[in-house]
Amino acid sequence: MKSSLTFHKVIVGLLVIYLLIPLVGTFLFSIAGKWDHTILPESYTMDWYIELFQDERFYDAFRRTLFLIVMSVGLSVVIMLPTIFIITVYFSKWEGLLQAAAMLPYGIPPIVGAVGLIKVYSDGPIQIAGTPWILIGAYFITILPFMYQGIRSSLRTINAVQLVDAAELLGATKFQSFRTVVFPNIISGILVSTLLSVALLFSEFAFANLLVGGRFETIQIYLADKLNSSGHLTSAIVITYYSMILLLTGIVLKLTFRNEKNPVVSNKKRILSFFKKQHCNKNTAIEGEK
Amino acid sequence: MKVDGNWFNERTVKPIPKLLENKEEREVLRKIKKQKIYLLALLLPFILFVIGFEIGPLVAMIKNSFYADNGIQVTIDQYITIFKSKFYLQAIQNSLVISLFSAVTSVIIAVIAAYSITKFSQKIQNRLLMIANMTSNFEGIPLSFSFIILLGNNGLFTLLFSKIGGDVFADFNLYSWTGLILVYIYFQIPLAIMLIYPSYQGIKKQWKEASSLLGGSTLSFWLHIGIPVLLPSIVGTFSILFANSMGAYATAYALVGSNYNLLSLQIASLVASDVALKPQLGSAMGVLLAATMIGAMWFNERMMRRIRRDLR
């Protein structure tokens, strides 16, 4: 038994080393002064980071990426929230259609999507190929599956349909029941898929390169351009960029973890199970009348 | 008289509320209809975005693939060009081979590694999964860069090994098939582990106990119970990984640029490069790539169905 555990330790150890070597290597490279024939760097320096944070181009690229992310994720939340809510609650017969439209981008790689987008927007009435606007549209579609699943599952966990029924029975308007009953309960669920989308768009390169390229330099385009210049500086960019991604996914993990163990949520669940019971009773009463 | 009274009541009293009810009902119906129109109007932005950036471009791509280079004549020449050209066929073949190879290798590694992970305490398991989650975000341009500084022409390991005198790495070239495979496997493994690991939770300890009580060995347990239970998730993971690497663009672009003939790189240079734009041909290749990916998904579903039927 003990020898088999050693076996598993070796496997997992090798795996962790394989997965971490590129990351650790890049990190060391970004703080290394002289490093060409030893296992560890001979000297360390922060020069590369100082150089990076004095680079206007880096800030500009970062700002552009941020602009794209805020626009597309913001648009996605503003559009998808009412859409999914309305379809789930009032037009449930179209749910299949919505799901198909929302999940389709998952199966289409950006490289294929870009071919069609270039075709549609390089001539014709709307010529936005080569501008950031086409990227916002493309990114809206890219994050669609994540936003859809996040919002849909939060609506399902709070039993939105029954909640709205109850609110409307008590005299609330449709907008009121959405704003005061449903919305506060799904914020955290939306937050998770929003952050995931942000992380996803941060590392998006294919659309940015194919649709706009150097005309609107995002952080990824900037990185790709720097690939062939100073390795140390590029490592500093990679590490800075990757720390941001880690921070984002870390928050996501924390949020999902907290939601599962939050007593407030379990309270909410209790209320909802009560609703459910009521709903069942109503059903059985109707069946009894027949 | 009693009958008459009833008759009177029915005739005169009842119709009035009925009329009222109808009127109210009509009012309510009109109100609901009005509200429904408002609600439908709120769906409009979503519909516009989906048509403008999802369905529209896809349809445009498919349509465009059936036009000649001048964009006027309707023909299937583009497809004929692809299937007659050694160069483009090689791109498709290279993409298929790399995707198959990296998907199979990653799935095998992930099946073994995920099993090993389940052997540790819950706390360590969580930590290992976190590492997998962390590294799965390390992909595309940054990942390629990382491999370049480690194993590229002037990479740390390359220099180190040549100084030590190891000839093992003398033939190694990162900017080639082997390099691509290595990088592809790197970004596939964490994903594969995260996809396969949960299905090990489905294998109950009691099953193992029952199997050994009935005289089964560890091998026969895995052969007859363990692997069949895992198989749907293995096949599912495989097709996700396959599709993932078929469509991969950033990693390959950063690593080999245009030095290696891959389907995704060819499409990119046909529709969005500085030289020799051939959007119609690019569209046709895009259709083929999409078809391969849909094929992979279809295969996945068929396999799943077959496996499930066997289980029943």
C-alpha cells in the first residue's frame, strides 16, 4: 500500500513540475540579471519591471484592452440579463432556441468566426472591420456561453419563475419583481460569470489579431509584438499579465466557494423550499378537483 | 312559480356578470398583449447581436465559400482547389494529426494523473486542482513565449543542456512538430484533468469492496467496472481536447508563425494577412474546419450513446 502511494506521489510530483516549470522559468527570467549557463540566475534585478512600467505603450495597450472588456462585458450583462430573465419567465417555449444561440459560439473557434466577421463588415452598409467596434461585437458573442450559463443557473437556483409569480400575485409589476426580488438574489452568480468573461477576454488574441491587429493594440497584440525583442522585458509583461488573470480567477474561486457555504444562502434556500412546497400543494389541489 | 323564478334569475342576473367578465377579460388580455410586446422589444438587442455577430457571419462565410475568387461566379471551385492542392491538404492533415496526437496523449496522462490525485487527502487534492486550474489559464501567446525562453534556440534549457553536453536536446527544435506537440499537450493536460477528475468521484469505494469480495482482482475491477464507468467522460474529454487544438491559433501563431503548415494558420493568412488575400478560399477552409469540429462533437455524442447502451 505504501509503495503504491509513493507511485502516486511520483506521478503527481512530475505533473506539478511539468505544469509549473514554464511559469517559474518565466518568473525567474523576468527578475534575472545575468542568466545563461547556470540553473538559477546569477543576479537578480527589478529593472525589467521598472522599464515595463515606464513604457507608455504598455499602459496604452492595457487601457485599450480594459476599454474592450468593459464595453463588451457591460453590454453583455445589460442585454443578457433581461433577455434570459424574460425568456425563462415569460416565454419558456423559446428556451431551447436561446440555449442553442447562446451555446453555439462554444463550438466555433475564433479563427472561423473571424472569417465571417471580416466578410460581413469589410464592405456593405456597416464597415467596422479594423475598428474596435467589431471586436466588441465579436467579444459579446465569445462570452455568450459563459454569461448564459451563469445567469441561467442563478435564475434556476433561486427558482425565479415561482418568485416572480409570487411577487406578481402580491401586486408587484414585472419590472418591480425583477428589480427587487430576482436581481438582488442573482448578483453573486452574475459576478462569477462576469469575472470569468473578463479573464477570458484578457487572454483573447485570435479575434484581436485577425479583426483589428496593430490598428488597435491590445495587451495580447502588444505581447505578440514584443515576443522577438528583449526576452526579459517580455517575461515581465507575461508575469504582470498572468498575475492579473490569477487574481481574477482567484476571486472567482473564492466567490463560488463562499456561495456554497454561506448561511444566508441556505436561509434563502429554506424560504425557497417553502415556495416549492406551496407550488406542489397548488398542483395537487388542482389535480384533486379534477 | 319556483321554476319561473329560476328561469328569471338565470336569464336576467347571470348574463350581466358574464358580460362584465368578458369586458374585463378582454381588457386584461389587451394589457397582457401590450406587455408581451414590450417584453419582446426588450429581446431585440440580443437578437440583433446574435444575427449581426454570430449567425450572420457564419452564413456569410458559408455563402462566400461557394464563390469564385472574383466574388461573382457561384462555384464549388474553392473546395476543389483545396482537395487538389497538396499544400492545403497537408495543412488539414497536420492539424488533424497534431490534434489527435495531443488529445490522446493528454487524455492518457490526465486519466493517470487524476487517479493519482484522488489518492491524496482532500486538502492536497484541492490544492492540486487549483494548480491545474491556474495553469489552464496559461495559454496562447504567453505560453508560447514561456516555451521559447526555456527551450527555444537561445532558451535556458537549450543552452544549459548543450553546456552539460547532453545530445538529447541537440535534435530538438521547438519551432517544429515536436515543439508544437509539447506546447499543445501542456495546455491540454490541465483542462483534461479538470474534466476527468470529477468522474473519479463517481467510482464508489463500495464497488471496489464488492468486486474484491466477489473474487475480482484490481485489474478486473478496472477492466470491467472502473474504465467502463469512466469511458463516457474520457471520450467526451477527448473530443473537447481535439476540438480545442483544431481551433487553436494564438499558440501556433506565436510559436511557428507561418513556418509550419496548419489549417488555422492558413485560414488566418488567407483572410487577414498583408499578402495574397483570398477570402473565398479562406471561407471554404473555415467551413471545413467548422465541419471537422462539428464532426468531432457528433462522434462524441454517438460514442456516448453506444457506451450507454452497452451499460444498459
